[in-house]
Amino acid sequence: MPDQTRYNLYQRRFFDFSIKDTDKVLDIGSGHLPFPLATHLADISIDNAYIGRAGAPFKYVDGKPVYECNIEHTPFEDKEFDFVYCSHVLEHVQNPEAACQELMRIGKRGYIECPSKGKDTFFATAKLSNHLWSVECLNGELIFTEYTQTDISGLGTNILLDMNCNPQTIREKAVAGLELVKAPILNTMLLWENSFPFSVRRQKTWPTNCRGPKIDTDINIPMELMENSKTSCLDRLHERFNALRCKLAHFILPKDF
């Protein structure tokens, strides 16, 4: 079975992490797909597979010590690690300020990756994976924006995520491949050294009318539709679009929509 870590699937094609054999490397939030170049692993929960791993068991690697800790408060010494790898973790944290400060405290340099807001929206992964923040990178600065309930709902359906994770047709397989080829568009990526700037925008500091209405757009996908591998991509999208249109028509959509 090929190595399915994000590093081997696409990260190594976009970045040279310049990690030496003698470097002490921490993967914080290693979960079930640890960073291959890590020498130490850490996760917020080792035994509970439903905290950040959707049921997947934690993966131990022979010879690599494991630590159970919160990224906002780690047990490590200042600048203990030559490189800190933090992939798809910061969008989950309660306190981004504390998490970012801790990464810079324990690491000399490192790599950060989070899903883009567009990716969370179209794949509806914010709700599925308990993402709390949209994370952007502008001129080297990480910008955290707290999700609203509408943001978390995304498109309200997991049909696009299903097509991406379990592609059935040639077109669906091509679309799934775009996630790897266009990874820098679908993810926020930052390779940093010494430190990095960041800012945090919480919803409570915004005017109430900026939050938008809370709309329940969740749609349950019929099992028979999910299992029918002969159903085309367009047919599946059309089915979900009609369901969503009917659900929202009385709320905001004109009659000719």
C-alpha cells in the first residue's frame, strides 16, 4: 500500500523542508498518518480515535516516542525541536494565539498547513471534522477567522466529499486528482523559520449583521444514491441541487431560480 501521508502525496512537491538526518523533528497532531520524517509524535488524544481522527486509531511508529498533549500547552523545552510539522491541526484549536506562540516557542522552524475556507465550504468538512477557524496566509501572516454557523454548514451536503474520497467515474477521479495537483489553492501552507506573524478575528468582535442568517442546509444523502456507482457525477449533483433548492425556496430564492 503506497504511503498516503500528505507529505508524500503532495507536500514534498511544493516544498523542500531541508530536514537533516540529525534533526529532531516533532509531528504535532500526528494522528493516524504521521509525518514520515518525524522523530517524535504528539497528539491531543492517543486512545480516543474520535477526537480529530473520525474513528481512525492512532498510529504508533517503532522507535518514535509519543506524547499526549494539547498544542496550546506542550511539555517541551524552548526550541527543543529543529523542525515542527503541524498539518491540519490549527483549524481545530480553541485558542489560536496560544497554539501559534507554542509552535514558535518549541521549534526553530516548521511547516503549517490548514484547509482553505473554500475547501471546507465545498466539501462540508468544517462540520464533519469540527473546524473552528478559516486560516489564510497573506504576505506570510496567518490570519484566523472564526467560522459562523453558516460557514460550518458549508454547502450542507457531503456529496462532493464523497465524490472526492470515493470517485466512481473517470471524471470524478480526475476531480479527485485536482486536490493533489492544486493543493496550494485548496490549503493554506506556510514554511516558517524562527517565527511567523499571525492575527485572530473572532465573531464576537464583529457587528451582528456581519454574521448572516443561520440557515439549516444539511441534506441527508440517500444510501441508494451513494451506493449506485453507475450514477453520473452530474446526475448526483442535480439530485442534491434540487433537494437544496426545495429546502431553501421558501426562504430566499426567487421563483425562477
